[in-house]
Amino acid sequence: MVEGQLDVSSYMSPGAPPAGTEDFIMQQTMVRVKDPKKSLDFYCNVLGFKLIHFSEFPEWKFNVYFVAPASTVASTPEGRWTHCMRTPGCIELTYNYGSESEEGNVYNTGNADTTGTRDGEKVRGGFGHIGITVPNVYQACERFHSMGVEFHKSPNAGGMKGLAFIKDPDGYLVEVLPQGPMVAEPVDCLGVAAEGGEGYIDNSK
């Protein structure tokens, strides 16, 4: 096999999934958050998700909040749980009591991050980012910029044009991709021109 190449044709073949998996749902990704209020403000007010279910566990000193790009929220706890468990692509925000009072960043984001390490060295993390798609990356990023969102990469920065990375309150990366072709515009929200720019940067290192 040539380095970097893999024959993936067998994983893309048409037909039914393996027996017993027909009704499986990719339901959630869980991330730990320092301050649930700040995280809910970001995911619901900045990204437009809704809080579709939450559970509080004071006996174990943690809460969980499920956010998703949903249009409705059930009116009862039982209904919210059922709706949540059947909704693909949720993010489970896990809050451990007291973390909001700690100084600085609390959780390692997985991207060349020194948070939580004993030796102060960066971690070559496995987790990279979550991602959303939008009708127009440049317009979405103008809105994010106006709301004070921190950018890791604006649409024209770096070698790959037409996509962006923003940060949530804990520093987790959120990739912003178009719902159609990757088309660059002359200047992005941070004033970066489409021409030029650095090449690809491996965020894990």
C-alpha cells in the first residue's frame, strides 16, 4: 500500500448495514466543560443549537446537557430523554461541580495542548474537533466575529481556503464548512486575503 492511501471501497458499498445494526444512531460526542452557562450560551446562541435534554446528579456532583441542531424540544423529562436518544449528532456537555471556579483552562482540548499535563509539554491528542456546515462560511464567520468568537483559523488563513475553525469557551475547536463547494472569497472577516497564506498545519502537534 502506498503511504497515505487506503482502499476504502468495501466500506462504501451499497446495501443494508450489518445485521443487528440497522437502527443504530450516532447519537453523541461528550466533552467536559468548565462553565455550563458559558458553554450553553455558545452552543445555543452562537451556533443555534437547542438544549434538548439535561440531567442533574448532585449526589455525584455533575450535570449533563445535550445540545443539538434541533427545531423542537419535548415538554416532559421523559419526552426530552426519548427525543434526545433518537437525535443524531448531539453534543453532551458534562459539567463537574466546582470547575467554574478553577483558574485558567481546565480540560485538554487534544490539539497540541499543555492543559493538565504534569511536565508542561504539549499533548499529541487524538481528539481534534467537532464540525458544523453552513450555507455560506464567510457570512457565518462575519456573524461569529461580530459576537466576539475566537478564531483558530479564519476562512482565508492557512493553505485551505473557504473553511474556518472557531473556539468554544473551553478552547475546543469547531470546524465551519460549506454545505456546497469550497469557494474562497477575496477577503474574510479578519481581513485576511485569499491569496497567499501558510500551508497546512497539523493541529495535533
